[in-house]
Amino acid sequence: MPSLVTRFKESRFVKGLVYAIVGIFTYPGINIVNKLKISGMENLKGLPNRNVLFVSNHQTYFADVITFIHIFCANKWRRKNRLGLPFYLLWPFTRIKYVAAEETMKSNWLTKLFTLAGALTVKRTWRAEGGEVRRGLDPGDTRKINRALNENWVITFPQGTTKPFAPGRKGTAFIIKHTKPIVIPVVISGYWRAFNKKGLKFKKRGTRLSVTFKKPLNINFEDSSEQILEQVMDSIEQSRKFMLKGKHHLLTNVDK
């Protein structure tokens, strides 16, 4: 049973307040300083408020997730492939959780604020104490994500890193096999060009940001985790066959 403090932190009031504060300050960078193109919002129509898993490629620590929150709130206000003016922050959609590295979310006061927006902090990271590591998903983290899916939409980044075309993690496939959610693939682009790695500072203004929501995946939950992961990575265009298909996928050392 969650404590009173935990329930307050996760309440609709607190999340709505955080969404409003973060949303007001981030809206100009997403939709004015840079230009956001949204496709496929029709695939969000009619989704239940629980057991929906969004799988996406990853380009910054925070700008990606912040954009998703803007879009999901705009979707509640029946916007179609656009944000419009951010009146949706007055009554936001708050049944959103997102998977984030525990190390990242504890780094400073700002990241701790973002945690209140619905972060599911997990121990699996690419980096620990300055070293490169590759850990599996902790069983406790798996249960945490499973519980979150019972009542929310959950955003996860199967690669667990902002590095393009990094291999996906089997933990994502394991969660899909056991919770059998509706899985919505998302493909984003432009964020690595517009923002720094954390996604909190501009790197290049006037960039076209793109977010595409695809149709729910038709998954055979009896398939192996490897097969499901391959399907997921294809759907978010991060598998090997997509590596050299488009200019927006190619990162040079100068771009990084």
C-alpha cells in the first residue's frame, strides 16, 4: 500500500501542477522556436486509459518525453496532429508514466521535479559512475512498470540510450509478453539537432521536430522475447535495415 506522501506526489493535482509549470516553459521551445510536426494522432483516438505502452526511439533525456506529454494532453482536448495554443494545460491528461534511468532523475532539483511528472525510475542504465555498462532489467523495476500499466499509459525507450541504432533491451519484450498491452510505436526526429543531450538547452533553433504515432502493433504474445523485440525495433525504425535509409538517421561527429 503506497504511503500518504507517495499517493500525494502521484495525485492528479500534483501531476497537473507539474505539467502546467513544465508545459508553459517548454511550449515555446517545442512549437515556436522550433516547429513541431505531428503525424498519426488518429491512432490515439479511442485508446483505453490503461495498459497502453508507447515504444519510441530516443534522442534527448527530457525533450522527447515533454513533447509526448504536450501531445497527449492536446489529444484529450481533441486536437488533430497539432498542439495549438496550450489551453490543454488547464485540464491535462495525467495518466502518463515514463521509464527513466534512476541515475539521471536524481542528478539535480530540476530532474527531481520531472520525476513528479510520472517517472518510473529504473536501475538499468548505459552508464554508472562514469563507466559504460549494460545491465538487464531488475525484477523490481519490471513489477513497477507492470503496476504502472494497470492504470496508465506508459512511455518507454527500448534502447535505453540516446545513441541511434543501439540494440534494444529484452526487458521491453518481456514486459510486452507478460502484460499484453496495446503497443503504439513512435518515431521521432530532429531533437538531437535542436537540443543538447539533456534536451533542456537549444543547440540549433528553427529545427523541424517530428513525432509520428504508428498504428498499434499486431503482436503474437506467444512469440519469443527476441521475436517481439525485433518487431518493436523495426516499428520504431531503429533496426539494422533502417540504419542508412534517411538523412535524419545519419549522425556525424559534428552533429553530435
